Amino acid sequence: MEKKQFQAESKRLLDMMIHSIYSQKEIFLREIISNSSDAIDKIYYHALTNEDIVFNQEDYYIKLVANKEDRTLTIIDTGIGMTKEELETNLGTIAKSGSLAFKNENETKDGHTIIGQFGVGFYSSFMVADVVTVISKALGSNEAYKWESTGAEGYTIEPVEKASIGTEIILKLKENQEDESYDEFLEEYRLKQIVKKYSDFIRYPIKLDVSTRKQIEGDENTFEETIEEQTINSMIPIWRKNKNELTDEDYHNFYAEKHYGFDQPIKYIHTSVDGAIRYQAILYIPESIPFDYYSKEFEKGLELYSNGVLIMNKCAELLPDHFSFVKGMVDSEDLSLNISREILQQDRQLKLIAKNLQKKIKNELQSLQKNDRDKYETFYQSFGRQLKYGVYSDFGANKEDLKDLIMFYSSKEKKSVTLAEYVSRMAEDQKYIYYATGESIERIEKLPQTELVLDKGFEILYLIEDIDEFAIKMLMNYNEKEFKSVSSGDLGFEEDEKQSQTAEAEEENKDLFKEMKDLLAGKVKDVKISKRLKSHPVCLSTDGEVSIEMEKVLAAMPNNQEVKAEKLLEINPNHQVFQSLKNAFTHDKEKLALYTNLLYNQALLIEGLPIQDPVEFTNDMCKVMV
């Protein structure tokens, strides 16, 4: 028995593959099982061109055998096997892939795609094993050989006896260390767990001897432990089945089995694409929001498979942030994988899949909105905020895709409506889409600023979430209709006669307003006659892009830069308070200061803004009462 050296560059290369390429040690089992599946696929390819070979799929399997006494894990397959030369070529040269060569020489058929391409997956076994032994007998050969290695020092090849074709890989597991246990890879539950996670959809049975506890017939109090060989993988993934064969229950069961959520999905999307890039996907729109959705711990992403083998548990690149609530998986044969099959070598294919999925999700949400409004509103209650974040984020890059999905509460309909529905009801003389902001619907309904707009018969959208106005500002318009806040300095519909009266009143009382402005120096930009107030004495409006509600949101953020709205104090000239102001200005400047501060603080309270000095405010109230 001659010991040979690896034909790769050095011990350093193998060391790198063992310690640097794979992020988790459990990956070794995925790699070996994938190689075993490839070995069976190769027999299938030969059967296509060789009449003497009959491929009966039931005869082919992969089996795991754990021996706790010897501390060995054996992976057996009934695949094509390897000759002595192939053992030396494929295993004796690091990064020499027999699967890649076979793939290059044979055209894929009937969905049987060779997974292994790089020839390094086998060496991941050295992450968990001190000694790796491969016993193999090739198809059409009468001889079998044993390849054995302890690592970078080299390997040996010698003839052995083996009755059937196929390969056995025997891993002598490393001894446990203080910070690392290798015993887990001998435990039945752990082997099942790893297979379910990575290799559940390998098309051949993966078998394992499983211990079961059975009741002895006729004696209900006595049980015996028996060992049964079980298939521990599903083999046929749901996404490869014809949609006509599947029921709602099948999709819901898959959602539960994959632990995508504890709720029932509102909608599922099953798509299969065969074009520039081939892929299959099952996506779910959940009903309820995950408990950690708006926390740092939440990870977006879809499960990513390559030909049925799990590559990534959470592939974030497949979903934009505004659709981060979507759960599910994607399987593609066309991905350019890196050497460890854990991340992608290049992301061109991934970007193409992501773009297609984004379009599909948007279309399905629009369909849900149109055809099942109750379900859409249930979804929107959970994830509408995320859609509005999508409108605002990335400088509005996605606003055109999302503008028809977002909704706001309507003063007229008394429920959430889309922007399209609002615009369809606009009066001919209405120039703008009007909105009001506040902490709740109840508070907005009491805002003085809404009176005139509602009296004109115009519908108002109520914006009650902190992101709402930022999203509206980013949209700027919808179908060429601009958005206008009811607190805006110019509502855009005052009659010429009223404007003339207002101008006269402002000119007549300009000294009063200047005095009030001076009294409120630094607090308001100006004091003016209101063209919007009817029954209320006072309100605040804004001049500029930053509204009062936006000021409150920005103030609540960490490291806020104290961005302030430019506030205007508006006085109702038809309210009796205005006459009191005029009298005080003429006869009692001290009382004018009192009234001015009271009205300003009253306007702040209406807007939900804090009063700078509550004690002073209560004292001012007492002065009015005595």
C-alpha cells in the first residue's frame, strides 16, 4: 500500500478549505449527500444511452449509518462508483471535480442536474473527521478500491472486496473538544435535522435506521425498542409539482412545515419561470406581523435552493425592503455558486430573479386589493406601514411601483381608500388631494383646519402614522394631482371676494398682528388673519416643506437636529376673541400679551405639541378668570 501526496498546491490549500470556506460544520453532510445524489444521477444518464442499463429509481438510495462505539458516520450510496483512476483523479486532486467534467460532457435531461461542480465539497468532511475512508466500486467494474486519508499529509489507495457498485464514505469523527462537540453527528435526531434542513428535496431516498418504541401486543404496559429503516427526506418538493395537483391545504401545510409563521397566510404565489433564467418559487403573504418585524433581530429573505439543495436560509437579496414581510423559497438550477455553495459567485442571476419576484408580488397584491378587499385590508393593517416606508426610502426610487398599493383613511368614506379611489371622486373644481395629519382619526376630526375644506365638500385623507406625510411628500402628486395639507398656508380655493376682505382686515389690523408677532418672537414666523377658520378662534398653519407633524416625528428620533416647522398663528376675524384682541391692543397692552400667549398655547394643544411652560399657562388661565 503506497502513500501518495495530494496533487494540489499544499497543506495550506486543504487547511483553507477545511477552516475558511464553510461557515458551519454541519455543511459537510449536505456536500456528501449532494455528491451521492450526483453519483446516482450519472447512472441515470448512462441508462439514457446504454440499452443494457435499466434505471429503476426504486433501486437507488443514500443511507446514513451512525456507529457510536466506533465514533464513525458512514454515508452509503448506490451510485455509479469510482474506479481506482477516478479515485486518484477526483479525490487525490483538491478542487478536481468529476461531476463538473461529467456535466460538461453530458446534457442535462428531465430535471436531473448534477449539483457538485467544484470538487471541494468532499473535503468538508475533514472539518469533522480525523480519518476519511472511501470504498467504491464503479459501474461495469469487477474491482473495488479503498481511498483513505488523514488530511493534507496524503492518501492511500488499495484494492478491497465490495459486492455491489456504489460508494461508502466512512468518517472517523474527531474527539470532542472543550468548545466543540462532534458527537452530535452520531445522534439520530441531529442527522434527521440536518437532512431536513439542507437535503430534504434530494430526489432519492435518504435512509436512516431509526429507533422506535413499540407496545408489545397484548400487554399495554410493556414496550420494546426496535430499529426500523426509515426514509427521512421528502424527495419531491412541492414547488416541482403541477399546480393542478395541489390544494390550498397543501400550500398551507408547507407554510407550517417550513416554520414560515404561526399564522395562516393571506395569499400564496406559486410561480415557475423558464426563460433567461430558470427558477421555481413559492411565496407567501402572511396575515399577521411577526413579533420581531420592526426589531434589529428580524432578518428578511427567502430560502434559496440550487436544484433542491438548500444554499441559503435567508437570501436577503431576493426581496426589497418594502416586501420584506414575504416568506417562502426559490429554487434555481442556473445560479452561479461560489466554491462553498453558500453564497453566490456573482449576483446577476439573483438580481434578475429578484426583479421578477418583485413584479409578481406587486401584481398579486393589486389583485388582492381589487378582488378581495377585506383580505387586503387585513394585510394592510399589518404591513401597510412597510409599503409607505418603501415609497419614502431610497429617495423615492420605488414610489411608482407602490403608489397604488398604499391607502389612507377617508373623511368621506369613513374607511381606508386608495389614492386612485380618492382621485376618481374629486370634484371638477378641486385642484388638490387634501390631507390632514394627527395622532388619531378622532383628533384629526376635531382640527380647526379641516372645517373649510369639509364645508367645500372636499374629501380629506387622514394621515395618522409617523411615516405617512413623509411618503406623501416623496410622492408629490398622484395622476398629476398635487397633495395639499389642510394646514398649508394656501389651500388653493379661497374666493376672490373673501381674499379681498382678508387683505383689508390684515391691512386694517397690521399693527395688532405686528405686536402679537413681537410678543411671540422666535415661536411663530407670523400672525395673520385666517381664511380657513369658521367656529374656532385660532389655529396654527405652516409655511415651507416641514409640517408640524413632521417636526414632531423628527423630534422623537435619536440624534434629532431640532428641525422646526415655520409656524403661522392664524386668528379667526369672525370670532368674538378677535374683538377682545383689538380692544386689548387699544386699551391694555398687558392684557394683549396675556391673550396672545393663551391663544398660542391653545393652538399648540390643538396640534398635540407640548407647552413650553405649563405652570405659566395655568397662571394665565387664572388671570382670565379673576
